[in-house]
Amino acid sequence: MHALAGLLAAATPTPTPSSVDPNLVTPGPWGFVVFAFLALVVVLLVWDMVRRIRRARYREEVNQELDAEAQAAAEADRAVIETEADDQSTDAAGDDPRA
């Protein structure tokens, strides 16, 4: 049993500190170029998204104003038609006070 434990202990290496080459772990100039390009793309996408959201909001406001104007015009037309109908009903009845 002790022989097996000694064999397993000998098989697992212990890490030794080593110096790391800084050129191998830094992104370098190409990493900077790629990162700058991705940052520029994200900024442009956000700018376009804000513009589209603003445009949709303005369209909605204009549509609401047009709907309100159309509804007011329809109510005014209904009021004129009802007034004309009332005038015709009193004229048809022959209740003209001037006669």
C-alpha cells in the first residue's frame, strides 16, 4: 500500500515558478486594433439605435395628433349634420312663428 502511495506522489509534478514572457501574454498592436474596431462598431450601433427610437417616438406623437384632429373634425361634422337635421324637422312641422 505504501508503494502505491509513493508511486502516485512521484507521478504528480509540482509546479515550479517560471518567468513569463510579457510579449506572449499581451494583446499587442493587433489586439488593440481589433478592440478599437469593436468599440467603434458598438458606438455606431448605439447611435443608430437611439436615432431609430427617437424617430419612432416622433412618428407616434404625430400619429396621435393626426388621430385627435380627425376625431375632432368628425365630431364637428356630426354636430353640423345634427343641427341641420334639427332645423329641417322644425321647418317641416310648420311651426313657423312668422306665419
